[in-house]
Amino acid sequence: MNKISIQKNGCTQQPTLHQLITYILYFPNLLICFFLISLLDYFAIHFSILGILTLISLFSSAKATLSHPTDKFIIKQYQTHLQGQNFDHASYKLESFCEICDAYVQEHTKHCKNCNRCCQGFDHHCKWINNCVGNLNYNLFLLMITSTLLLFMYTTFIYIYIIVLYQTNYETLNIENELQKFHFTQENDLNVKYVLSIIMLGDSAFIVILLLQLLIFHIYLIIKGITTYDFIIKNEYKKILPQFQIGHQMFQSASKNNLKASNEIYGLANKNTTVDVNLNQHKTIPDKPTNQDETIIDNQILT
């Protein structure tokens, strides 16, 4: 059992392209918005609102990125082994086993191929924070989405307001205040700020569209009572056998016991069955699986 794999988070792993794109879209936009906001009347109020939303967004993003959603029983096993003791999985009623982590885990724990660790209550691996999302950090993930969505909805409003004022009521913009002189050149060319507002409006609108879609999707999952992982697996089953309609009861059974549900769906009980779980990955179900075989298959289906 590897301590490094247990303690991984979004900042200890190699940065992904998605993570870098997030920083590029996020931080320059906020800085420019803080610079431009002093053009408006009552800019102190706008500063306060934008500042509060920024703090909540940054806090939740940092917490979600730095969180450790590893199954708590894997950590407990690691600590037990360090002390030279044997871990009694039966006393904790742990029937699932991850062959990769060589550890007993909870029923809804899944092994993430990106982080190479078992995530408790696995929902999905988020490339934007470079970390797994499970039941230990799912609320933080939702707070991050919601607060960041509200933040960039507000920056979108600010940019639109500046653009409208520039075109309709030029004189109301506070061009000569001290904050503007500090942020920009002595000439204080308003045309530069106007162009920046248009560019950052596109950036903000793009982020708002992405986050709004993501938030609506997760609200849908919460209402349905399923995880992102369940949603993807269900769609994969439909792709494999489009002629079959997978009912809710059968799919819930599949979530608890992938082996049994796979044989029911294919109608190939007591036969070797290959399930295409993730396009390029195939898992073979043995003729006579043991309980340990079933739990290994269940925990090795990677998203």
C-alpha cells in the first residue's frame, strides 16, 4: 500500500491541460474586472460584492482541489500496517476488495485510474481540479460550481454595464479617478478598457455557460439519486446493447453487483462474458466467480 497514492490531490499530481486552462480563464478575468469596476458609480459596493463572491469561489475551489477523497478504510489499513498489526476487515463489514490498492474498501468505493487510488463514494474524476470527486468532497465540489457560476455571472453583468454605458452614456464613466490612473496609463484611454470589457465578456459568458450546464447536470443526478459514474455506466450498457431497455431496478442492481447485473442484461449466465466498460477497456467475467472475484471486478471498473 503506497502512502503517496493515498495522499494525492489536485496539486500534488502533474497539472493537466484542463487545470491550466482553468487558471488562464479564471484569474486574468477577475483581475481585469477589479480594475475596470472603478469606472462605475458606487464602485465600493461592486467591489464588496465581487470580493465576497471571489473569496467563496477561491476557498471552495482550493478546498476541492486539495481534498483527499480516498476511502477512509484504506487509510485505516495503511495506519494499521504501519503499526505492524493485522486489519480485521470483517469487523467493519467490508466485503469489497480492490486488487490494485490491495485493500478492503466500502461498497460504493471505486478505483480511479487517473489518481490511482480508491475514492470513497466515487462520483467522477474532475480534470478541471485534477482530483477525484466523491462523497467526502462532493458538497465542496457543488459549492465551487455554484459560487464560481455566481461570480462570473456578476462579472458578465459588470462588463455588459460598462459596454452599455460606453455606447449610451459615456460621461457617466469615472475615467479620471485615482484608481483608474493607478491601474492604467496616464492617458487613461477609455477605448482600451472598452475593448478589454468586450474580450472579458466573452470569457465570462463562456465560463457561465459551462458551469450552468454542469450545475444543471448535477442537480439532475441528485434528483435521480445516481452518481456521474452510474450515469456513464448506464449509457455504456445502452451502447453495448441498444435493443435492451435497462430499467431502474436492474441498474440499481448493477451498481451494487456489476457481475450479476451484467449476466442478467446479456442473458449469458454461467458463460464467459466480456463487458466493454470504457470503450477501450474490457473486463472478463469468469464462469464461476467467487465473492472476491465479484468485488474485484466491481472495484476495477475505471471511469
